[in-house]
Amino acid sequence: MSFRPPAIAVFSSAIVAALITLTPPAQAHEYKVVDGAIAVSLTGQAGDPVNGKKTAVHRKKGNCLACHSLPIPEQQFHGEIGPDLNGVASRYSEGEIRARIVDPKLANADTIMPAFHRTEGLFRQIEKFKGKTILSAQEVEDIVAYLMTLTE
């Protein structure tokens, strides 16, 4: 006869294992804004433009297409509320693009674009998202790298 642990012990072990493997929520990194730009990478390294494009179109991550048009014809339903991002790297520096993703209110206090990597001074937040960022620092850097490929 083999030993079978009680069901509650198996269930508890599964919960503990799941909790150990969960990734902690993204926390905002410190950054310095100079002349409306964040010149230094949030991670200390360059982003990956391929991952940046994936994150930009991901409906639960960047979701850039909800408001902006991008040169991605294979994606449907580009937004028209925000500025067209075709050629954005010809109009803004890497630091200006990073600042607009981290905290778009740095450039336009009246924007409806969310702050993707800020946790303080936000309004109308759902309780479970308080203290958390929408994008991780690496995801921000990846989107910056992708947008820097969009020149005219």
C-alpha cells in the first residue's frame, strides 16, 4: 500500500510552488529628466527592437495601436487619437521618446496617454495596480529601441 498525502497538503504545496515562481510586479526605476528627456537607459543597457515591436502591439502591454498609427500594415485597427508614430525617431531623440513612454505628462500635461513606468501621482488607479508599473524597465527600453528604428 502506498502513502497518499492528504489533498490539502498537495493543494498547499502547489500554491507555495506557484507563489515562488511568480515574477514580482514591475516597480518603477529611478530616472533623471533633463530638458524633457530621460537620456539614460532605465536598465543600463540597450533595448531589443524586435521585442519592442511585439510589446508595442501587445494589447495587454504597450497597446500603442489603441491610439497611434505605426508602420505595421499586418496589424489592424490603428488608432487616430495620438500622433502617428511613423518617423518618430526623426522627430524626437531617444531620451525624449523614453520620457514620453515613462511619463507622457512630462511633454504634455493634458495628455490622456498613460504613464507606462511611473507609480507616483497617478489618478483613478485600480487598487491592485497601485505601486506597479504598466511596463517593466526592459519593456520600456525595448519599445524605445523599436521606435528608434522608425525614421523618415
